[in-house]
Amino acid sequence: MAATLHETGPPKVKFPGIDIDLGKVRHASEEVTVPGPFPASGSARSVTRFTEIWDKGKAAVIVSETRVTDLDCKPLWSTRRSIFAPR
């Protein structure tokens, strides 16, 4: 993918109420929490939700959280990240 990075345009992200040009997005923060050891193999379920959106006029700050659990719903890890997305 890196070899062809400049041959195509950046992908667009579209969710209800969110339309982002990834070519203009800036990383703001990221936090990873691992509550304990997890197995070297197995299956997991990942759920991401947008928890905050701040309209800053010329841009927005968008915060999302992802929680990853095993198939028995035991937490494996979670992430919280924010991006700065110009209009």
C-alpha cells in the first residue's frame, strides 16, 4: 500500500453526520488500555463508537472508542483516539 500511496486519492470516511477527507485529518491523541494478559490466538469482537464530536468552526475534533472482547465478552483491550478534521 505504501508503494502506491500517491497514485490514488485518500479514502473518504462517511457515517451518518460525519464526512471526512482523510488526506486533511491530523492525529490528536490515542490511548490503549490492556486490562491484563490476553491469549496468543483466538477470536475477538471489536465495537467502535463515536463518543464525542466538537465543532470548532473551521474543523472538528472527533473522539472514538473501540472495545475488543473475546467471544465470551471478556475485555481484551480498548482504545480511545481523537482526530482533528478540517472542513
